[in-house]
Amino acid sequence: MIIFYIKGELFVRYQLGARERERLLESLPLTDEQRDFLIHHVKRGKKTIFANIMAKDKGIVLPGQTTNEEIEQLLDEWILDDYIDNGFVNPETRCECGRPLRYQYIVRHKTTNEKRRFGIDHFEEHTNISSTIIKDILKGFHTIDYELDELLVKISENWSLSEVVPYLPNEFKLSEGIKQYIDNDIPLLDRQIELLKKEIRLFVNQPQRLIDIVPSNVEKSLERQENDQISFDFGIDDSIHEVATTLDNNNVQINLGLTLEDQIFQFVQEGISSARVICELLIKHEQVFSVRYITGKPKIFVRVCQYLDSLVDQGIIKNREILGTDDRIYNI
Ligand SMILES: [Zn+2]
């Protein structure tokens, strides 16, 4: 662990290095569930980093909570299919060039289904992915290793939720992502603790029911805020409204059109739960224009949420999770 000070403030970063990480993984009294969770955390984290950077290269920016499975729906080229840690250099898992590996990365081309297997040092040699993208991916992979370090250090120090978050309001519902850690007896990452504290503050200061009663007003003010951030003219702004939306007389009810609504509902039925990913799929399939706020969020997002919220009101969609202004999760 590295402890350092900036302007008199204490900062802690959890960087163990490969040997110490290995030592803790072996020596900590982890249950099978905890060990599986940590392995899964690293695998999933690397897949998500990989997919996010490949998507970003296509101009798609997604909120942090989006799952790798959902991002991969937006990609037609390479995805990280698997990441294997054998625990030892294993002749059964080789690089494309024949060198036996301990850590093997397997990428799969989504269109051709071709697979490539390699050690991290030969990432560039055995794929046609550009070196700039690979550099970003490797940087991202390091952050996942540091997250594992953070979890291991916290487990070794008997981390407890009540010490960092002393007050959890009675009716407060933990987000699905954070709940999984708690349920598996795994500490939360610092970034999750910050997020959780923010959610609790929001919950205490702005009761959920306020949002539920006046969704359109809240959405409209959010939309206005985001419009204010736009620094240049997209040019085709008006055409998207012609194609994708029609406003009725009192400007409250907004319809997307039956075809789009059917398509959106079909995505939800197929298990796509993130409204942001649904928007990106509509853009990918050229059903709406790629018109975005300066943050990268598609402008159609608010309309898609309004339609899905109407399905929640009708009881067709049972579960909705609001992730601030970034995303909404819908499950049938
Ligand atoms: Zn190789």
C-alpha cells in the first residue's frame, strides 16, 4: 500500500505489486465464494474495460455501470472473450506464437468468430488493434489489478461497511452492483463508497417519491441543463424530432412512433436493461440519428426513458433503477 500526502491531505492508494498480490491471495482466509467473486471481478473488469475502449473508439461513451455483455452488443469487431490465470506457466495455454503462458487473453472477432490467444506482451503482434487503443486498454487493465489490490488490502484489514458508511436510511435501496459485493462479503471499492454516499445524500435530500410523481418536469429540467452544455450546432437537430418524435398539443406527451416503441420493447425483452445501451443500439441499427449532447449521451435518451417509464406505470416493466442522470435500468 502506498500512503502519500498532497497539500497536507492524506491519500491512500492500494498498489501491491504482483508478488504481494499473489501472497495475499494465497494467505488470506478467503471462502470459496469470496475467491470466486474476486476472480470474477478481475475477469469482468477487464472485459468491460476492453469493450468500453473499443466502443469509445467508435464515439460511443457509456456510463460506468454498463455491463460488458451490454457494451459488446454494440461492437462488431474484437471483444475480450476470456482471461485466464492458470496460477503457473501452463504449456496448455500458449500464445499465438507458441510461448506457454500463465496469463492468457482470448479475444474473439464478433463478425467472423475468429479467436486469438496471447500473452499481454504480444497483444499488438497478434491482433490488428492499433497501438494507441492497446495502450489505453493496458492502462485500464492496470486499474483493475489495483482494484483487486484494494479489495485484498481491505479484506486483510477486516473492512466493515458500518465504519465507512455509519448511516444507511431505512428505506434506502442499495444498487444491484453494490449489493452483490455486500452479499458476497466483499469490501466496497473507494469509488463505490463515494457513489454510495452520494446516493444516500440524494435519497435524504430528495425523496424518491418526488421523482416518481413529476418525472416529466425533472426530465425536462435535466434536458435543459444538458442543452446548455452544447457548444456547437449539430445541424440535424431538428430532423431527429421529425423522424423520432412527435409532440402533441400541450407538449407533454411525447411519442416515439410505434416502430421505435416496438423495437425498444423488444430490446428490453431480450434482456438489454440499460436505457443508454438501448439508445446506442437504435443508433447502431440506424433507427435514429446519432445526435448527442456534448457529454456523449444520445439526445434520444430522455424520450426512450419516458416511453419505458410509461411501461413501468402500466405494470409491464416491473423493475426500474435510476442511476442519477447517467442511465436507467429496466427489467421485465
Ligand atoms: Zn506471441
